[in-house]
Amino acid sequence: MSFFNTTPVLATKTLRVLAHLLSYPDAELRAHLPELHAALHDEAALSAARLAELDALITRLSRRRPLDVEADHVELFDRGRGTALHLFEHVHGDSRDRGPAMVDLCQTYEAAGLFLAPGELPDHLTVVLQYASTQPPAQAKAFLGEIAHILQVIFSALLRREAAHACVLAALLDLAGEKAQAVTVPPEPELDEIWAEPMAFDGCSTQGQARPGQPQPIQIVRTPVRTATQVTPGASA
């Protein structure tokens, strides 16, 4: 994840650490794991029990073979709709509403002095958390509260897969003032079904597609509060 900007404000270290823990675990990220661990405990924004879970995840990421860690990340977050980290995947699916929602979110970031790196999508949870980390604590908590229903879905999908990263989503729900609890998540279709071409004039095959007469899904649109600090690729919390 790589925001760059020109106007600094205070950031929340815990949110940035959680964003990094959801990022692709390449060599650069793994090299910073001790710093991420230290930042979590230095800020102490989470309960001792939640910190212990995150410590276990950090230890797991640091001790397992790099190829296994990277392969597990791809399998977990890139090959399943329920665990997808793109928030609009859970809200809009492949419907035409997704494009305008992306534009709105980019404009929110830019109005706050934050700019995405080329090829980076604004609805990826790691990016959303970096934005939230630039906001004052009250606004950051309210923002997390607005997406808490999506976080619960991802948390539940991770629980169902017995994934160690579930503790990261649980920590985000804690920061939002919500209880992390499993909700009913529909069974995920096979990849062949996900990638199947939709019938002509019949809408998309994904669950996010809206048809005439159906309620339209919500989209996340934020009014920026103030400008933000610089966040660079691979920067420690």
C-alpha cells in the first residue's frame, strides 16, 4: 500500500500495523515484523488478549517458510469471495455501481491530501485502513463503524477457514467498538462459477449484482475531516 501526500497530521499506529498485517507478506514486510510488534504494544490500543493473538500471527509470519507464507496469503485473500479484502466486492459485487463508488472513494482520499499509487484500488482494506489512520480518533472509530458489517463478514469467512488472520479483523472490530462475532456467510461458489460469463442482458453472476426492482447496495462515501500524514511503501508503523 502506498499513499503519498504533502500535508501532515497525526496517524494511528495500530491501524497502520493492522493494514500491514493484511498486506502481501513479501520480504520487505517480513523484515519489519519486529517493528510492527513493537508499535502494537507501544500504542496499547487493544486488549491484552487481542494483542496476544496478533503476536501469534506475527510469530507465524516470521517463522514459516517465506514461500509458504506468500502462497497461503494468495490462497486466503485472492481465491475466495468471502475473504476478499476489496470492500466493494462485498457491497456491489460486479455491478455497475462499483465504478462510481470507486471514484467517490478516490475523491475522498484526494480531498484529504492522499493519493493512491498507480494500479492501487481504493476499496482494498489495507488502503482504507491507511486512510482511517490519518483521521482523528473519533472520526476513525466512526469510519470503522460504518464498514463494521463488512468487517464482520470477512471475519466470519476467515473463522470458517480457520485462518490466523481472523484476529486482525477482530482487532478492527474492537477499534470500531463492535463485538467480533461470527455471522452467517453463504457458501462460496467454485472458482469456475465465479469466473463464468453471465448470460447476455441477465445481469452479472455475482451476488452483488442488482436487478430492476431490487434495493441498491450502499456505497462508502466519506467527507474528509482534515489532511493526512505521509505513508510510504514499506514504512514501519
